[in-house]
Amino acid sequence: MTGPDHSSLKRILGFGFAIAVAFGGTIGVGILRLPGEVAAHVGSVPLLALVWLAGGAYATLGAMSVAELVTMMPAAGGFYVYARRAFGPRFALLVGFNDWAVQSLAIAYAAFAAADFLGELVPALAGHGQAVALAVVGLGTLVHSFGLRVGSRTQNAISVLVALSLIGLMLACFAVTPPAAAVVAAPPPRSGIALAAALLAALRLVLVAYDGWYSSIYFAEETVDAVRSVPRAMIGSAILTTALYLLINAGLLHALTLSGLAAAKLPVVEAARVLLPGGAATLVAAISLCVVLSLLNATLLMAPRILYALGRDGLLPRRTAWVSRGGTPAVALAATSAAAALAVGSGTFEQIIDASALLFVLNYLTAYLALMRLRRREPAAERPFRVPGYPWTTTVVLLGSLAYVVLAVLDDPRTGLAAGLTLAAVGAVSWWVAGRRSGDGATASPG
């Protein structure tokens, strides 16, 4: 009688989870505040709709490009897997470490945000943000320690709750008439260079709101019929998220008008005040808590699978790839939770969080470049899904990602410097680890 296999993940996830984790990894607190900033930049309803549609198109085209890669390589590890096959293990290790570091910081950020919203709902917790955030990370880790079924069902439930809450709130906005006090001066009209600059600034914000459409790729190895389910989930969630974001903006426009939306720092709070003058803070805090818990749960699921893949391929100690009876990469989960707790405990990661969005776009770039390289180098490789309109569609998102990086650095050189230093540190660590593993005689499995 053989014992349980502690080296393999369990293929038990379905299409519903793939959609839920992609949705949960995308919808963040940003969508609750960004519509006001975007409206202030563009100054008109048609342009507002245009930039949100453009962001959705960017996410959908990106999902199509990555879908080809995931059907070629339906394995755990995310962007690392594609970089390894296209560019080799040393560069892939850098991609994997960068991905894991950014995801760990996202867990810390989500935990801090959850602590803030819990403080709104339970006043006794207010003022204890760091301790509550650590408790949130610990509780999330405990949930996932019970196994993949518990973690995946938690994600399904929270994602449904988030979707219903946001849709319900926005539909309720159409039932109210905005008060006269909400009407303020409209944003000034722009043209020429000023309009182009405003549109680019708005698009940068919108692209941040769509980040996360790729979340289901980390579970390709655990998804039943991943070759069909993961591409459908990525592309479908990008389209559904676009529809939800348009609904959110439409509801906010009805409740606040364009001028009121552009003037609101927290437009969802202002809309809630129109609906429930006495309970707006509680309503928004409850919805926001659901949103950040969905993001935190999804990220706690994703990040350990990066370390698992690195360990299985021999780029980290083999014990990193140890899988519990319930299907959780337990050692990788512990390392991820420890990194997130360290970030929470330091209390100094805010600027790195700003830089993390910039660092993650670099992962997009590596995926698109990997796709182009593999198309040239392995033209006969099996590709169950092929990008429609290739190479033009992939070129569009590649150039869009490059433009995002350049504009972000020009707009905020300090964040660009922080991103560069973080990437340099990650690169130094990954290069050192790669050297030690090769010196120890470790070899990676074929890509």
C-alpha cells in the first residue's frame, strides 16, 4: 500500500472556479475610487466610456495571448512557466521571483485594507490595523491549510458575493435622483495635446483596475480540461469585468452626474450617501471588505503555486514543492504567508506597492515576448488555442504594456526608481539562487 503523493497537485478544479479566481483577482478596491479620477481626466461621458472599454479590450487581448501559452503549457507556476520555455531557467527564475514578491506584497496590502474596513464595521478594532492585518493573513493561511477544496469554495462564495453586492449597489443608483447639492462645475473641456495627455493618464488608471485577468493560469495544472477551461475563463472574466465596470460607471453617473463623479474622491461612498444618507459608511465598508477578502484569498491561492513550480523544477529546494493531502503546496504557502506578514510588520511597503503595478506589467511583457519567440522557434508545436489576429493583436498589447511602463516612469520617477531597485534586488537574489542550485547539481525538468 502506497502513501499519499506529496509531489503532485490535485486536478479537481472546474470552470466555475477558474472564472471566480480570475474575477476575484481582478476586482479590487481601486474600482471603488478610480472612476472619479478617470472622469476628472476625460471630462465627458463618451470619453469615459471609451477609456473603460479600451481597458477592457487591452485585458481581453492580453488574455487571448496568454491563453495560447497556457494551452501549450498547462502547468502550475504562471508567467514563470512561459519564460522558462522561451528564455531558459535563469531568466525564468527572475520572472518567478518577481511575480511571487509582487503577489506577496499584494497579500499584505489587501490585509491592511481589510483591517481598515473591519475597523469601520467594528470600532473596537480601529487603531489596531497592523495587528488585525496580521490576523487576517493568519486566518487566510489557516483556511488554505485545510486544502484546495476549502480554498476554492471560499473563493467561489466570496466572488459571487462581491459581484452581487456591486451589481445591487449600482442598480440601486438608477432608482434615485441626484440631489441638487451634488451638481458642481463640470470638468473643463480639453482638446489637442491636453486631451491626449488626459486620455493617457486616464488609461493608466484604468489598466490598473483591470490587472488580474490572468489569475486562472496559476491553476492550469489543477483544472479539469484546463486547455478549454482556462482560456474561456480568462477571456470570459475580462469581458464580464468590462461589463461590470461599465455598469459601475453608469450607476455612478446617474447618482452623481458627471461633474459630481469627477469631484468625488471616493465616488462609491458618495453614491451610497445618496442611497442611504445615514448608513453609507457601513454599506461601503462591508462591500469593500468583501472585495479585498476576495483579492486576498485569490492571491493566497496563486502565490504559493509559483514557489511550488520553482521547487519542482529544481530552482528552489525540493521541499518547496511539498503538497499536503488536501492539495495545498504547504511549504510554499508558509513561505508566502511569512513574506506577507513581514511586509505587514514592516509597515514600510506602501511605495513598493505603488511600484508593484509597474513590476507586474513587466510580467505581461515577458509573456508576450515569450509567445512571439515560441511562434518563431517552435512553429510546429501543438497549440490548442491560437491567438486570433496574431501577430497584430499581441503586438497591440505588447506596445500598450511598454507605453504603460514608460508613462509610469515619466509621470512618477520615484515610483520608477523604487520599481527598478526592487527588480534589481529580486534579480540579484534569483541569480544567486540559480548559481547555488547549479553548483549543488540541481537540474530543472524540461520545459
